[in-house]
Amino acid sequence: MPRGRYSLHDPHDHTPLAEEHFQCAPGPSGWRYVSRLTTPSGDLRGSVDLTLDDLGRPIRLELHAAHWQVRGAALDGVTWVRTDPAGAQATEGNVRAHAFTGTSPAFLVATARLLRLTPSAAATRVRLVAFTDPVLAPRTVDQSWALVDRETHPTDNGPLTVDAYQVTALDTGEQHSVHIAGDVVLAAPGIELEDLESPPSAFP
């Protein structure tokens, strides 16, 4: 069960945004990731709880940020309920999309797991609902993912396979790289892996 810490920063000016303390593991239902986020000063900022099924679809998502809350799942596309800080009302949303995304590294692992690309495959288009900080506002985004490289590195715990993805935002054409080993993000824009207490889990 990998356990560790990511640092999150603005990918443009590198302003520190948060630290995400996480643990994740494959399980009977697929894969689960839980984390809590703290501000640079150490205050609690929010949390992430994501469970995928064996096919990589989100069967349970719960996000907290700035007293806002989102609960969602794959249902008729993806469906979610967003609750305001006062808890006075909840708004429901539904989009014909494949999955969710956001600032947490969990969503990069989830998208890669959903697509299951191979190095020889063409780029694949995916529609996602992004929950944007700090109020978890939903926004539909279209991306293209391609697995451009796969390398295996020897480690003290056995071989480690690292997948390098090229991700393209289809509305702007902006491209960036994402490097993932098992269920841990090694590098991505705005994300740095600062600490890892145990090796990444290998998906079956």
C-alpha cells in the first residue's frame, strides 16, 4: 500500500499551493485512493476519496475543499452532487463523460487506468468533468492521452516500470507530460512526489 506525500504548486509561477498526504492500494473493487490536503502553513485544506472499479471507472468520489463538498460516481456518464459551505442546498450535475479529474494526482492515475494505453496505440480522446479549486466548480474538459514511452528501471525492490504520457488539452492544444509508475505519479505539471514510504502497487 503506497503511502507518501505530494507537493502541489502553480504550474506557471511555481507558487506553493498545498501538500497532499496520501495512501492508495488495489483492492477487491479495483483501486482506492485517500488523501488529506494541507496549506503551506499546515492548515487543513481538503480531502480526496476516490474508488475505481476493475475497469477504471469511478464508482465513488468524495471531495472536500473550502467547506464545499462533492460526491460523484459513474452513472449515465458521470453524476455528482455539490453541496455549498452552509449546507443549505445541493446541486446535482450529470455529463456524458468518462470520468472525473481535478488537481489531485489521483485523477491522473485514474485516467491512465481507465484508458489502459499501450506504447503502440494511437492517442485516445477522453471527456472528463474537472472540479476546480477552491470551490470545486465543475467544468467539462476534453483531453487526448498518448503513451509515448515505457521504461523499466532496476530498484532495490525489483523492477519499476514508468509510463510517460503526453496529454493534450483539446480546447487549447496545450501539451504536457505525465510520468506514472503503478499507482503513483512521479512527475506532472504542478505535482512533485516528495516522499514515498513503500513502492508503487502494480495493477493486475
